[in-house]
Amino acid sequence: MIVWWLLLVVFAISWILTLVLRRYALAKSLMDIPNERSSHSVPTPRGGGVAIVVSLLLALPVLAGLDLLAPAALYGLFGSGLLIAIIGFADDHGHIAARWRLLGHFIAAAWALFCLNGLPPINLFGMTVDLGWSGNILALVYLVWMLNLYNFMDGIDGLASVEAISTCLGISLVYWFSGDIGLIWTPLVLAASVMGFLCWNFPPARIFMGDAGSGFLGIIISVMAILSASVNANFLWSWLIILAVFIVDATWTLIVRLIRGEKIYQAHRTHAYQYAAEKLKSHKLVTNMVVVINIIWLLPMAVLVGIGIVDGIFGIVAAYMPIFVLVYKIKTSSEKSIGMY
């Protein structure tokens, strides 16, 4: 019963704090001003993601006190999340050179892996495999990419928020069906913290998340995915499946920009979701479409992998292929229309 009250309190703290942050941003003129690379057209307060950071970080020690979160997980999530939030907050209020931001990202990721004792064994083609140091290096890159990926995908109203909520609720169902109910509380608390913020961020957004919030969500979600693999080697694949829309769009776009010799750290609006929002002239429609994809297509596959009916690698391939096709069609048609091909 206490934990259900905790969810309600976390939601309330996030909602109230977002309101306070919005008023603060308006008073201090901390506004996101539209430019040629923006997907919005109206100056909007930014930095509301701090509400997610504060509400979750306050809740994590409570979960640990209720024996619903192991001490190592608490230290890993709290330390890495706080560092990323501080870096993002500083960047939101000024500017930090990309190389220093990246260094901070690797330090945060390394701290999380240190606390979790590295990447646990994962399931590969029905066999549980310990990748050793090579696995830890892959996990380090994965964590850094995921937190940056989440920042890249926070470009239209509500998208990053509903992705976090649908992912956390979806993985909680995976845990439920697999019988590992004790794992559901951390993602549920994160979902509650984001829901409070989403009340102000759903299209049309009255405040933006900012780098502090998007980077924080990226590192917390990716650390939770690694943490889950220590309980069930299939769960990492389930997380990666539910996150397919973000992973495919961001990774595809990054690779294309690298091939073209473009500055990957420079702001742009060439992601598939941005093209879709521009073509449909609606942030809300694209955001809702992502939720539908997550629920109708990705969640069932994540459940089948999590309970061991479908192999993780096969599940990844099967789940990602339609997303690849969708992203390809959106990006190709949009870039042809503006003469990029």
C-alpha cells in the first residue's frame, strides 16, 4: 500500500515542480526560441525536466528503504542520473563544449557499470553468455549512446515523455508476465514522475524538458535495462525492443549524418519523427502514433522475449524491421521533396 501512495506523491511533486519551473523560466526569460532547425514555432519555457529528476531522485531512496531497490542499484541510478542532470542543467543555462559533455557522460556511465558490477550475462541464441570486459565496453558505449539518443529524440511536444511512460509501463507488464513482480516498482515510479511533467508537456507543450530531463531519462532507462538483465538475461532484449522507435530513428539519422560529413553535435531536424510532424502538421498525432506502435507492435514482442517464448535476437530483428522500413520511407520521401537526394 505504501508504494502506491509513493507513486501518487511522486506524480504530485513532479506536477507541482513543473508548474514552479515554468513560472521561473518565464520570469528569467529561459525560453526556447524557434529557429530554422526547430520543430516548434512559439517561444516556450524550457528546463521542466528538472521536475522529473527531483521527483525520481527523492523516490529512489524510499524504494531502497522499502527493500524494493538494491543498494547497488540505488547508487548506480542515483549517481549517474544526478551527474547527467547537472551537466544537462548547466548546458540548458549556458553552453558546455561537446567534448566535456561527452566526458561527463562516460564518467556517469562508468559509475553506473561500476555499481552494477558490469554487464551481466545475456541470452544469445538460447545460451547465457558472459561477455566479460568486451561486454562492459559495449555496455559503456550503449549507456552513453542511449542518453544522447534520448536528447536527440526530444524534439517535438510530448514525444520523449510518452516514450518513457509507455516504455516503463510496458516493461512492467513484461516483468509481471514473467513472474518478476518485484522489478516493477522502479519503472512505475519513473513513469509517475514523467506523467506529472507530461501534464505540462503534452501537445501543445507549455514547457520543454531540456537537456537535464532528456539526458536523465536516457541514462536512467538504459541503466534499468542493464539492471534487469541480472535477474533475467532476456529482459535486456525486451527493453531494447520497446525502445525500437527511438533507437532506430536516432541511430539511422546519426549514421547518415556521419556519412554525409555533417556535424553530428549540431542541432537539426532531419529525424523521421520531425519529418513526420512537419508533413502531418501535428506534434500530437506523431506522438500518439509512437505510443500506438509501442503498444500494438513492440510490447507483445517484448513480452514474448521476456517470458522466453521468442529468442532475443530473433525478437530484435522481427521488431526492428518494420520500424526500419517506416523510418526509411519517411526520411526518403521527405528528403527527396526538399532536394537532399
